[in-house]
Amino acid sequence: MKICLVPVGIMKKYMKERDIDIEADLAAGALIERLNLPDKLKIVCFLNGKRIDTSGRFSEGDVVKIVSTFTGG
């Protein structure tokens, strides 16, 4: 099954927008782990514009925005 990953803000430094193939039962938390992003980034996923928790599931053609709540100054 294909979904579209869209990095937002600082996440563009770590990944590019792309379509990926995933298993139909993959949870958002497992997807985040699979991306091998730094733990300090505190990742949040938005599925078709709505925030989902780590147990959220995907459907064919979903657009998943990957956002970091990590900020600094």
C-alpha cells in the first residue's frame, strides 16, 4: 500500500517528500521508528490534515505530514 510522506519545517533537513510502500497494518509509531529519525525531534504525524497518535493506521493514498515539536533558540 502506498502513502505519501511530507516533511514539515526542520524535518525537511532529515527527509524528502516521497511516496512509500508500507504494510496495510502498520501503525504510525512503527512508521516513525522505521524512518530512523533522531529521538530529540519528538515526531508528530498528521494524517490527511488531522493529528494522529502512535496507534493510528493508514489507508492507500494517505498523505502523512511528519512534524517535529522540537524547538530551540
